[in-house]
Amino acid sequence: MAARKAWAEYSRAYRQRLEKHGINESNYRTASRTKARGHEFTPERPSQIIGKDRISPSHVEYANNYNRLERAAMRKKSRMFGSTLKWNKQRADDNIRRNPQTKKAPTIAQLRRFLDMDMDEFIDIDWSDDDWAFLFYH
């Protein structure tokens, strides 16, 4: 873990956000800042929980939501491309779990964006943007 800054080095806005959650100059080195940073129920990095067997109780709802969206994206890809000659279900599902270009799982926002797309929007994707590579299916 990186060394924490001195209290005075934080911006005024950040100090106020911490103070709103009971963290002040005297206790900020030992207090948990998770809630003040907006991560009481979400992980700071989704990779901390995605694909993991053990999940913090505070992140269970997030993980369940992510898994639901991931499965929905897999079903949608299968409906869209399952009848094509190059369809490879295992590879298509693996790409949803881990983008082959970025080596990271797609974000919830990316999964939702895909699930909201119609075929015209899908066709208009800028495929040079590696963030969309999780949609590859062969």
C-alpha cells in the first residue's frame, strides 16, 4: 500500500468528504476511507472480485449484479451470432469474462451498453477501440 499523504496535502474538497464520514486529521491514518471514497458496496477495482471464489459481504450485491449482466451478455452474443459459421461459444464466453485485447473483464457500464444495443448500433462500433474486443465471438 502506498504511503498516505499528510492531511494538509489532500484537497479541501477531499478532506471535507472524509470529514463528512467521521474521518479527520487525528484519525485519518487508521480509519477506513472506503465509504468516504464511495466504495462501501462496490470494489475500488472490479478485478478484486470478478471471477473470485471469496467475496467480501459488502460486495455480494455488486458481484451478483455483474454476474447477471455477464450471463445476459453471453446469451445476447449467442442469439446474435450463434448461427454464424465462425461462432465459437467457448471463445465468445471467454472473451466476455476477459477481454482478449485489454486482458480485463468488461465493466458493468460496457456490459449494459452492449445489452442496450440494437444490431445497427453494434455494426457502428469502432472496432479499433480495444474496449469492445470482449464482443469477439471466434
